[in-house]
Amino acid sequence: GENVEQHPSTLSVQEGDSAVIKCTYSDSASNYFPWYKQELGKRPQLIIDIRSNVGEKKDQRIAVTLNKTAKHFSLHITETQPEDSAVYFCAASLRGADGLTFGKGTHLIIQP
Amino acid sequence: GAVVSQHPSWVICKSGTSVKIECRSLDFQATTMFWYRQFPKQSLMLMATSNEGSKATYEQGVEKDKFLINHASLTLSTLTVTSAHPEDSSFYICSAASYRGFSYEQYFGPGTRLTVT
């Protein structure tokens, strides 16, 4: 089955700086790669996703890049703000309609 | 749009009893829903795929006789934890795939925190 590795487990950045979280996956058949933000005790919230026919996708301060050959994808957050502090999970699946395999999560801390 | 609800939001039960958790898609129909489990400070683990009108598909290592799943309609899936034990205490989250634009996206329910005493 699919295996998703995520790094780093904890990331602390100064407010206004950029944050980058990286994930690798094992199953070359995977085609859907979402990123979720989860605050303590809350549900995961989809923040951005990318499919294998696209190399990069951007939504305001958030961007995701995908390298299918290397089987890795990354989340980039620019101009970080205190409200960006949360746990971020990457995931992978065959399609958006399939069950997701999650990375272990990254605790992002934005230092004021 | 794409709202998923869960009930109850939290439940405490005694060891040996059964607990039922409901997952509803409120503004769309979902032929497939998913159940995940999340232990404290850990990631989400897919437990099973719930298919409307057919049997659920369980992930390796998940006991199908312990975690009963019923997907009775296009908007409701239930997870019953039978003969619960303290090690079953966890955050149970469901999700459903909704077709948005040109493809599917998954949306999560708010989760149910189960504590078994």
C-alpha cells in the first residue's frame, strides 16, 4: 500500500517568513495530493490540493509543488501569520474519491 | 457547500459496551464515505471505506467484527464500536468525497471523541 513520509515534524518560523513542508510517497499510481490544516481538537480543513497532471498550484499565500518523477510534493506558505500556527498534514490517494494515506504531520509554529 | 456532520461530538462509555457514531453529508450525496481514527498527537489512519448499499472495505489490521459500518443511505454512514475497551479511546473522524468543479475533494466531519472507561 501507499506510504507517505512528511518532514519536518516541527517547524518554527518568524512571522512574515516562509514555511516549507515536504512529503514523499511510495505508490507511483497515486494521483491526488491534498494538504490539510488541523487545529487542536478540530477537523482537518482542506487548504490546497494538487493532481498529477499539474506541477504547481497556488492560492494566495499557499502553494503546492509536485514532482511525480521523484514522488515528492511540498507545501509553501509565504508571509506567515500567527493564525497559520497549526498541524499540517499531507496525504495521497489514487483519486480524490478514494481513502487517503496521511503523513505524520508537521506542527507549524509562527513566532511573533 | 460540502458540509459533513458527526454525532455525537464526544461520548464516554464503559468497557464492554457498544457505541454508535453517525456521519452525515448535509448538502450533497455521498456514495462513499470514509472512517479514520486519530490517536492524540498522531496522524489520521484510514480504518474503512463505507459504500452505500454494500459492505464496507476495511484496511489491513482493522477488525471488521469490532468496527461495524453501515451505509444505509446516500447521506448517512454509521460506525459502531462493539465491546469497546480503553484502547479504543480515540478521535474518530469521517469524511465524504464531493464532486467540485472537475474532480472530487474530501471533506471531514468534526470528529467524535470516544473515551472508554
